[in-house]
Amino acid sequence: MPKASDIKKNQAVEYEGRVYFVKDIERSVPQGRAGGSLYRMRMYDVVTNQKLDHTFRDSDMLNQADLVRRPATFSYSDGDEYFFMDSEDFSQYLLNREAIEDELLFINEDTEGLMVILVSDSPVGLDLPPTVELTIEETDPSIKGGSATARTKPARLTTGLVVQVPEHISTGDRIKINVEERRFLSRA
């Protein structure tokens, strides 16, 4: 049984008899207070998809729920529903836009290394690879000799994500993005 301080983003926990998927964690250390840190977790019920924000002390014990990660590829979208295909047994997984809104900024048809997260055999979220390759849809024109300086400019990618890129990068270039930090790493 892990402590609240050991819980990470994209894990499933049991709380008050229900299974929740942890989408976000904020750590705070109150001043002038004996004791440890507080962990505010934004969790979603895997059955009803209801949001729950709850604050735990770092010493609170939580049960981890059974969580399965399956390799998958993005197939297609239909309105607010996104379909993914299991890379091993070719079964289909359906995820709603609300459940994967943040992850959609990093997904296109060629994204490799995607994992669909299943709790009790139902898909609840996506686990992204550490880096993804995306194409720049729009940015300011490249500046000759721009690689000699460390200045950056905003670039909008085909998924809608906006990142800062060096001045010598131009529209149409494929670049590598660090998913967790949402920043440019290199040309692809």
C-alpha cells in the first residue's frame, strides 16, 4: 500500500470503495505547520468519469488499483470520440475527448509508443512516450544565421500545440518534442 507521496500521475487508486484515475497532482508545503507536504489530486472515477479533487497528507495510505497498459495506435476520431487499436490483438478502444484532452496535443496518425491504460478492462486514459515527432504548421520565417543565437520564436504544430523553437526552424519541419516539459528538443 503506497503513501500519497508515492502516487504518480496516470496511476489508478482505490478511494472510498471506488476506483479513480489520477490525472493531476499538486504538491504544497504549508508554512508554519508541523508535518509534511500536502498532495492535491485531481482524480476521475473510471466508471462514471466524475471528477474528484481531494487533498491527502503525505503519510495517508492509498490502495493502488489494478492497472493494465496496452500498446496501441491512433486509428480515427468521430466527433468527441477517439478510437485506438491494440497493436497486439487488434481490439478497439474508445476514449472520450474529455478523458484525453491534454494528450491530444501530442497525438497524430504516426505517433509511436502510445499505451492505452485499462482499469477493469475499460480504457480510462493514454500514456504517451517521453518524446514525439510532430510537424510545424505555422511559424515566423526562418532567419539566416539564426542558429548562432539562442533566441526562440513560437511555432504552432499540426495538433494545435504551441512551443518555442529556435529561429532557424521553419514551417513544414518535423521536430521532436519533450512531452512532459512541452518543449522543443531537436529536428526529427
